[in-house]
Amino acid sequence: MIDIVRGDTKILKFQRKNDEGVITDKAKELYFTVKETTNKSDYILQKKLDDGIEFDTSDYYYRITLSPEDTNNLYYGTYKYDIEVKEDDYTKTIELGDFIIKEEVTFVGNEVSE
């Protein structure tokens, strides 16, 4: 499960490991996708490797940055997400679950500057 307050910034961080538990190198393709339900074909949010998903060669962590613009216009509630890896002839979903948009109090434009 991933939860985020609508309009906030959140960084998701993870490493990929093979079946023996050894950390793997950078994937050829990696996608983070959010949909209203698994039955919908259209996604409401997607990040791709090198376009919203960064890979750090110093520690082999992937970082998915969710910015305020990604969730500002979403309704509160539970969505579905997955993280999928694609190699030459290999496609694997490495994580899936609920993506929860929680209520916010300070909306975009409500911030007061002095």
C-alpha cells in the first residue's frame, strides 16, 4: 500500500533483487502506473525510468518522485498501482497494491506568503 496526502511530494525508494537476493543493475524499462481500477485500460498517473523514476548507481536504489501536480486533481480514495519491469523478452510485475489519496487541508493556492 502507498498512501499520500493529495498535493504533497512523496519519494518512493526501492531496490530490485534477483531470486538469490542479489541487487540487480538498472532495468531496461521500468514503469510505475496508477489506475482507478485494474479493469480500466487508461492510467491516471504513470512514471517511467528516466522520466519520473531515477536510478542511483551509487546505491542501486530506484526513486519514484510523486510531485504535487501528480495528485492535485485526483479524488480522495483508493486506486490501484503496480511497478513493472521489462527486459528483452521478460516482463514482470514486481509490486502491486492500493494507492490511497488522503484528504488535504491546505489546498493549492491556499498557502499564505508574507
